[in-house]
Amino acid sequence: MAKKSDNRQTTEAGVLHSVTLIDVAKVAGVAPMTVSRALHRPELVRSDTQKRVLEAVQATGYVPNMLAGGLASSKSRLVAILLPTIASSIFAETVQSLVDKLTASGYQTLLGLTAYSTAREEALVEAILGRRPDGIVLAGTSHTKATVERLVKAKIPVVEIWDLTNNPIDTVIGFSHEEVGKQVARHLLAKGYKRFGVVSVDDPRGLRRCKSLIAELAKHGIGRTRFEVLPAPATVQAGREGATRLFDETPPQIVVCSSDTLAQGVLAEAASRKMSIPEQIAVMGFGDLSSAAHIYPSLSTVRVDGAVIGVKA
């Protein structure tokens, strides 16, 4: 479930070494005071000197310390958690268990929202690193090249969650979205379903699950699967809109959704059309939100043990 990368650097003693202002000064060939002035009072240094300093900062991965310089400890006791959205509670269990464990160990948490944008994630990472966090948790494994390079050079623990990759920045704790899609397809085919509809938002992980499901269906002779993609985040309204697009033609036997929230919208649209569930239309979600078992009719879904992911992270 967890993999470690080999790209974190250590000293000969095996201890992680954070880049200091002195290291930057050595690379730039200037005094440490000059580095400080170039970063904080650039008007006091010549343009060519400032350029050398900035190139040295980029080369070393140095992060200017925005905390008080007189702190006795280099630890900030701060861990940042970057999520795509909080509009859906699919990450709730993971975040709750993660925050509970960190709080019990004396850490504070900082939450940032990326809105499914790797560019926005890059900007957040850059801003957060200036706060000298003791660790960063990222939802997913898709990042810009600059984000990956910056985090590797920062030499702090990084945990990517809710996904898997063979090349993590540091540590990854999650599951295969492609395998989820395959297993859902096989489960539903075994129940005899032939006509499928799929509804997703443009969340990269949700899209991977859905595309894997459609590919698995094709392997079993289901050649045409209607697939509706709506803008993120997942909402009940988006689920209703996706269902409307599917139902306005010949309705499928079953609608598979990338989240329980979308699935609830599909159920609502089906109810408004007085469609019998699951006799006329079956619905399947993902995430096993707390509401899934309590709506009527109860929702079939895929459960992810988010609390375990949070504890491991």
C-alpha cells in the first residue's frame, strides 16, 4: 500500500540536511549577508549579483525562512494538507483521522484547496514552503514538474494519498483507481447488467476509474457505454444534470457514478421521473459517504477506508 522513493538526499550520517542561506552563498560565490539582502532588500545589491543569488536559490532548492529568525528549534510543528475540494465529504474520514493523529502528537495543520489544478497546487506549495512545514500531504500523484522538484529539494516528508504511483515524491498511501474501475465492471456484469451509463466530474482520479470501467466492459462485449462528464466539483445538481442527459435518450439499466454525491443526484432525477429503483434503473456510487446508507433507496457504493489512509499518512 505504501512505497518509498529513492530521491531524498541525506548526509553521510543519514540525517536529512536542509539547505541554508550559507549553502546558497557558497554556490553564488558571495557572502551570506549578500544573499539575505538579495532576497529581502534587492534594491541594495547589483542586478548581476541578484541574478547569481536567485540562480543559486533555484539550484539548491533553498526556501527563505518566513518564521522568526530567533526560534531555538527548526521545527514549525506544522503539517500542510492539500486537497482538491471540500465541496464533497469524500476526503472527510482521511482528513479527520490525519488531523486527530497529528494534533495528539503536538502538530497543527494547514489546509489548502487546489481546485483540481496542478498549477494552483504549485502556487500553494511554494507559499506553504515559506512557512517551513514539517511535512506536506498531497491528494493524488499528478503534479507539475516544478512542484516535484521543489518538494524534493525542500527535503521534508511528503505523503501523497488516495492514489498509487511507482515513482512517489517520497511516500504514497492509497489504492489503484484503475483496479476499482475493473472490479466494479466485473461485479455489475456478474449481476447481468448490459446497458451502462457513466457520470463523472472532470476529477482526474474519478475519470481514471470511469475509463477503466468502460475499458473492462468493452473487453466483455459491452461496446457502447454512454459517458457524461461535468465540471468539478461533484454536486447533487451535477448528478441530476448527468442523469438528465442519459435519461433523455433510452435510459441505461444502470448508472455508475464517480462519487456518491453524483449518485444521489441521479437518484433524485430518477425519483422525479417516477422511475422505479433498482427495477427500472440501478445506481452505483463511490466513496461510501455517511449518507449513502440512509437515503432511500439506499445507495450501492464502493467503500474506501479513508480513516486508515489518514492514520498511515
